[in-house]
Amino acid sequence: MSSRWIRIGVAAAAAALFTTGFVLAQQSATDEGKRKIKTRIQPSYPELAKRMNVSGKVKIEVIITPDGKVRSTRVIGGHPLLVQACQDAVKEWKFFPAPEETTQVIEFDFHGAS
């Protein structure tokens, strides 16, 4: 593949990120002993939030069963237009097994089109 096509592909990918927005999810780095994620589903950027150029962080506290399933979620903070998408996605996450139930905070970062 020529370098011209590579540059075109990279430019197209960058344009797609900035026109559709993107979301990063990360576990809170403040606590040690956090469960590692086995399967992660990224939340979709709500269409209304995109049109309104809403961006920002959403924090969700999750309770994880010993077998790695999300038992429950609780919103700690974030824009109301972004919260539901994050809750829906994180409920589908799977974590590696652990001896007991654990609680941790997941942070999502939405960046809209500039």
C-alpha cells in the first residue's frame, strides 16, 4: 500500500472521530486491587448530545459479582444526556472472577466535535 493511501486512511479515521465524537472508558486509578475488565462495551454517543455538542465525563460506580458480572450501577456524576448510554454499556461489561463482590468507579470521557 502506498504512503498516499495510508495518509488518506489516517485522515479519514481522524475526521470520523471528530465528527462522530468518541468515548474513552477507564477505571479509576486511585484504588489498588481493582478488577480487570474481560469484556468492555463502549457506550454510544447519544445523538442529541452530539447535536448539542455536549461533552464531559461520566462516573459510574459498579458492583461486580464474584463471577465478574455487573450486579448494579449507580451514577456518581455526569451530564444527564450522557449518563444512560454509560449505564447501558457498563451493565454489559464482564470482569475477571474474584473471591468476593467488589465495587469500583468507571469513568467515561465524551469528546464531541470541535
